[in-house]
Amino acid sequence: MNKTLLKILLLITLSNLISVTTWAEGELPIPPVAPTSTRNETLSTLLSFVELQDQLRRDITDLRKSLKKATTNTEKADIKELLEKAEKKLKGTTVNIENIAADTDLSLLRVSKARPFNLQKELFSLIEPALKEMKHATSDVRLKSNLRDKIVYYQQREPVARQALKNISGLNKANRNPKIRAALVKMNKNWSKQLVFIESEIQAKKLQLAKLESQEESFTQKSESYFKEFFQRRGWTLIQALFSIIGVLIFSRIMHNLFTRFIKGYRAEKRGVQLRVIDIMHRFFTFLLVIIAPMIIFYIEEDWVLFSLGILFLIAFAWTLRLAIPRYWGQLELFLNVGPVREGERIELNGIPWQVKNINMYSLLENPVIGLTQRIDIDDLVDLRSRPIGSNEPWFPCKRGDWVHLSDGMRGKVTGISLEFIQMIQRGGASTTYQMADFLALSPKNLSKSFRIKETFGISYAHQIKSTNDIVEIMQKFITERAVEEGYKEDVQNIRVEFESAADSSLNLVVVADFKGSVADIYMRLRRAIQRWCVDACTENGWDIPYPQLTIHAESTRTP
């Protein structure tokens, strides 16, 4: 052993002399001289490695002898595997001795063939710690599942072995040939051994399974203990990672405030493309740093399990992002205000027109007539198209406080408008609620600006001569005066009486009255008033009001 140590020291001395010579020629530097205590530790370590190397050589010699004596292929394969491992360890020990003696990494001086890059292996090496942790967490479950599978496996084969023994026993009883008997006896021994082996395996696996189940904790307890152990070992690292994320978000917020303060128009409703590019870059780098910061913490703390979990998360995120890139590209165009939907333009959403007030991660839409606003995700705008707003474009049939007449006969005052419902109240206080789509489908007629009433009134054919001129003028004057007398002077815009048609039993006149929206709430009262004024005009002027007449013509019958 001492001779070996002296040889190693002699090699070290020679290598140092070579190093001095090569350094003088400008090739390799001289390693720094180690202190005496460090040298003693190095020599002690070298001694242990040399002893290990001698032991490995003896083991290799013994294995080679055993390989020559081996008779079965299985035994030879096992010995070869052990021999390869021992030779690999011997080679590694030799490399370690050289590195320790030279006090530097000599791998650069060794000529080795470069391994081809394998992306799959490299990725697996990164996520291997996380997979090992998951494997450890589920080891008991997998072991029990494996035991159950083996029990089922052997239980399915046990009846086959018993049946084989039964059949062999029956043949043996019926057989009289000594040669066949010898073969059957041999087969009986083999199947008996197999049956004993199967029964022993079933029994052993059942015992192992029972032991595991008796020692098994409940799922809640096991999960609690696992997470408790996980956070005890990695709690501080996770806290540092959390604080790093919070720090990035705080820094991002500070930068956002600085941009808002020093960049003119940064938070304006209508921003240029340059300001939007700055905003999107700020968001992108914030997102990137939020991902990178905890990964740096995991790397510094050398927690490879968390680092691997982070890598798995990034791989999953990248895989998802691969499918969503076209969608995100459309969102980016919208955010830069160069997409199919642009700020200040008009779009239709859920049957209602909206003005795009601003486009952001959450965009703001507004209907300027009904005063509703809606905040939607930018992703919801990707499939929409906007257009410039034209002059005098309608935004909604009515607003709160308007009186509306629907095609189903409903007339009332609009008291509430939301994205889902329209609420109307009739005279008398009855309230009716329509869904937005149903309300718009009923073609609401708004009475609050102005409206027209047309009432038909008939007079007798006895006044046929004056019905198209004198009577029309007199009735128009009469109705106008009555409207003023009853207090509608400021509300009436126009009253006109015209001859309408010659019906079967009457000459029909039509009263056309235009009113302001201020009297829209008494729409039906005005209709009744016009009919009343027409009757009063006929009474005062002596005009007959006809009524439907039924004439029965009886066919005469002749008596023979």
C-alpha cells in the first residue's frame, strides 16, 4: 500500500515539474500551492480511493473467475452485469484519484467523443426530480396495486395447476405402462412444485398487502403529513419565491406610475400606436419576470424538485400557448388599435349597438342613449367588426322616462333599462317587464317626442252634398276650438279633418291630430276626447250619425 502511495506522490511531483516547464513556455498555468493541512486531507482521501481501487480490482478478478465457472445463461448474464458495474466504478475511481492529485478538473485534457444532443433526454433530465417526487408520493398506492395485480395473476393460474394435477392423477390410475407412469410421475412432481409456488406467492402477497393496509393512514392524514413534510422542507424557498413575485409586481406598478406621470397621454382614452406598444411591452416583461423570478430562487436554493415543477408548468403553458397563438395575435392587434374593432367606432353586441370607448385587456363599451356601459374581455372582441359612427344614427328606440307603444298593444312608461330586461309601467301603476330581445322584436313606437292620432268618424248620406267641403271645415274649426278650451293649446301641433271614404252606411271623415310628447301619458284619453268632440260637432250642427242597417229581402212565393 505504501509503495502505491509513493508512486502516486512521485507522479504528482513529475506532473508539477511538467506544469512548471509548460507554464514557462506559455501553455499551462501552475496550480496554486495548497496549505499543509489541505495536503494532509488530500493524501488521506487519496489513500481511501487507492484502497477502494484495490478492492474493486479484486472484485473484478473474482467476478471473472465466477463467469468462467458459470453454467447457465441467467447466471452468466447476472455476473456480466455486476462485472460491468465494477469496471465502471473502477474507472470512475481512477478519474477521481487523478483529479484529486492534480487538484483540478482534468476532463478537458481527456479526449472523449461528444455525445449527440437529444432534446427528449435533456428535457427529461430537467423534470426528473419532480417525477421522482411524484413517484415517491404515490409509492404506497402503486405497491398495493401491484400486489393486488399479482394476487389476481396467481389466483387465475391456481385452478389451472390443480386441474392439471387432477388430470395427471387420473391418467396415472388408468395407466398400466411403466414408461408412461414414469413420465406422469415426473409431470406430477413439476405441477406439484408449481402449485406450491403459486400458493406460497398468493399467501405472501396477501400478507404483504394486509400489512400495508394495516399500516396505512387515511387519505386525509396522508395528504396532510405529505404536504406538511413538503412545506417543512421547502417552505422558506416557497416564501422567497412568493416575495420575488410580489417584488416584481410592485416594481411593475412603480414603472406604470412613472409612465403615467412622465409620458404625456399614456392613460388617455385614445392613444397612439407608440404608447400602446410601450404598454404592451411593459405587460410582457412583467409577465416574463413573474415567471423567471421564482425559477431563479429555486435555482439559487438548489431545490431541484420545485425547479422541475416550474419547468413542467412552463412546458404545459408553452403547449397551451402554441394552440392559442392565433387568438393572442388577434388580441394584440386589437390592443394596438389596428384590428377589426377600433376605439370610437360602433359595434353590435347582443342585439344592441355600442360605442367602443377604449380597448384594453378589459374593454369598455357604452350606449350613449340609454346610459349603459359594459366591460368585456378583449378576447370577446376578436370575432367582432366595428365601423365608423354616422351622423344621426339611432342607438336605441327609447330612454328612461319615455312613453312607448308596442305592437302587442302594450303602452307604458319605460322606467328601467338593463342589458337583460326592460321595465314599463302603465297608467294606474301596473308594471310589465320584457326581455331585451322580446322588447326590440315588438317594434317599440316612442311617443315622447311627438305622436299622431287618427280617428275615423261617420256621418249620414243625407249630408252628401256638404260632406267633402263645408262639413270638413266646420268640424276642423270646432275640434280645434274644443282642444284649446280643454287646455291642450300648448300640446297640439296640428289638427286636420279630411274626407276619408264612402262606406256602406256612412260617409267617413278622418281627424288627424298631432300632439307633443308631453301628453303621451294621456294618449288614450285624447283618442276618446276626439270622438267626443266629433259627436258634439254633429249635435251642434244637426248632422245625423248613421248606424248599421240590416235589410232583409224576402222572396215572394206564388200559390198555385
